[in-house]
Amino acid sequence: MSETPDILVIDDDATFNRVLCRALKNRGCDVASAQSAEEARVLIRSARAARAVLDLNIAGTSGLTLIAPLLAANPDCRVVVLTGYASIATAVEAIKLGATHYLAKPTDVEAILAAFEATAPQPDIAPPSEPLSVDRLEWEHIQRVLKEHDGNISSTARALKMHRRTLQRKLMKKPVRS
């Protein structure tokens, strides 16, 4: 690995991390990776990479907390946030914090590399042909309220007038597709 890798991959899923790093290396990228927030902070300070692939949930820690250190180490760093639990609230927050792009898993290496290259907004993207389902709207609302309560499940359940265990069960399910 060179002194400054092309891309940092920060994801706690060891298998996904390894596969993504290998795929990026096969495309000629110099890659460094971390599987925890602590490991990522050390790597960010030493690597100062120009691009980063950042998981939204790193072993219970919000990946969004790593955007500021990435940008402090290299203000030109292009950050692509990946998540298996995409929501409008977290997408908006990621972009506000300075992420370049936000992608829902599963995604492929080509989409990630394209996200790094996207430099201008694309106003000609067609809006969805159908509205979100009620289940998806519920998921989005829960994610927004959870964010407002800094991830506190008990506080979020009270705000939603829902039993805490019911909320926990809903959060353990994968998000409903649009």
C-alpha cells in the first residue's frame, strides 16, 4: 500500500469489506480498509485519501460521525455513504455533513465508482412513478424520529407513542422497499 491510498473502505462487515477492497484493487485502485470506527479514525489521520466508501452503521456507531474527520484530513475527499438501511432522513443528513453520494446496499463497484465521479446534481432524474408504500412511509418516519432522538430507542418509542419492544422489532426488520 502506498503512503496515500486512492480509496478508504470503512465497513464493519468483514466479508463485504474484503470483497469490495478486492474489486476496487482489480480496477487499479490502491485501497486501505477499516472495520471499526476507532480503526477508521486512526486510518483517516494517517491516510488522507481522496475518496472514501463509508458504511452508515459501523457496529452500532453512526458512520456519519466519520464524515467530518474525513473532510478535516482532506477537504477534497469524496465520501460515498453505503447502507443496508436507507432512509430519506439519513440520506439528507449525510449530504448535509458533506458526503458526495448516498447509495443503498446492495450495490456494485461500478455504481460506487460512478458515484465518486458524479460532480453535478442531476435535475433531469425522473421522479418515481408510484408513491411510497405505507410500510415504507412508516419506516422513513421511524428513521426520522430516531435521528431526532439521537438513536435513543426508549425516547423514540415514547415520541411515536409505541411500546419500546414493538419499535425494536420494527427496527430489526430490513427496510421495506419503495
